[in-house]
Amino acid sequence: MLVAPSLLSADFGNLDRDVKKVCESGADIIHVDVMDGHFVPNLTIGPPVVSAVAKSSTKPLDIHLMVQNNTFFVELFAPLKPEYISFHIEEEKHPHRLIQRIRELGIKPAIALNPHSRVEDIEYLLSELEMVLIMSVNPGFGGQKFLPAVLKKIEKLRDMRIELGLDFLIEVDGGVSDKNIDVLKDAGVDIAVSGSYIFGHKSPEEAIRSLK
Ligand code: DX5
Ligand code: ZN
């Protein structure tokens, strides 16, 4: 299991320290939540802060856009050279075009699905994707309770991946901890995003190890 600590639960007054800490503690990739106050009722960070995070991090960045104007934000964050950019399917009229643009920028494209969204709706995009992000809480805030109904969706996506002979990664985001990591692994998850569990743990290193 690859582990992606979500900085949403880090100490924003000590971001450099917290980013370095998780990088040294076994994190595989750093999950950055970008919220615009429109798609979700919360507002987070923009390029200046994410650029500082990139400098502190020895691991690649995984940018999760929770915004209305995906194209604008993709162009804004592309110069920071993240490994992945994921955008929400619920907010995109031209997902195929945007996937192509992200790839053209040298970044791995990913699509995020809200808890109510169906994996069948992105079937014809799957072959173009490097990753699918399955939200297991409603996007907007850290520290929410995991929604068990998404397990079936993850299994369905894993089955589709096998049937179609594809190799995109499956990422789960929201309410992930040592309590549900085993069922998530069994369902087909490759990358676990975890915020409050890792940063709220007395030892982030122990938390990351328990997830792995
Ligand atoms: C929620 C974000 C998540 C969040 C996860 O909108 O996308 O990345 O920070 O936090 P936890 O692990 O606390 O649910
Ligand atoms: Zn996220």
C-alpha cells in the first residue's frame, strides 16, 4: 500500500517541519488539497504555498483539485511539476480534453469521484487515466467519518480494471485509518490518502507504518 499524507491536517504554521517529517517517516507521495470555496465550502492553498511545500518535500506531489474551473487551476499548478493532478468529474464538461492537456503538461492525469458518483460514468475515460481517486467522505474537510458504501464502488472499479486490461492506480481519500486499511486493500486500493489519522497520531511514522 502506498501512503499519501494529506496536508490538510498538518500544522499550517509549521508546514516545512510537517512535510519533512512525513517524508522521513515513509510517505510515498504528498497529497495536497486545493479548494476554491465554490465547488466545496472550504478554501485552502494556492501556488505560493504549494511551491514552498514542493521545496520542503523529497517526495512527489499529488494535487487534488476541488474547484469549479479545473482548466484554470491545472495551468496554475502545472509549473510546480506535480506527479498527479486529479480533478472532479462532477465539475468537468470536457474531461477527455482536460486529461489530454494534463498529459501534455507532463503530469499524470487522474479523476476524482464524489461518494455519489458512479464508476460506470468514467468507463470510457479509464484508458486515458493514471489514477482514479475515490472519495470516501464528502470533499471539503479532513477528519470526517469513512463512508463504507464506497467499498462496493472500489471493488467495481478494480473489476473494471481487470476486464479492460488497464493499470491505472486506485486511490482512496477520506476517513482512512488503521481500522479500515485492510478492507480497502482487499477491495483493490493502491494508494491510501490519510490526513487526520497520520497528523493526529502521536507518531506519524508509526501511523504510516500501520497503514503500509
Ligand atoms: C477532503 C480531502 C482529504 C482529507 C482527508 O476533502 O480531500 O484529502 O484531507 O482527511 P482525513 O484523512 O482526515 O479524512
Ligand atoms: Zn484529498
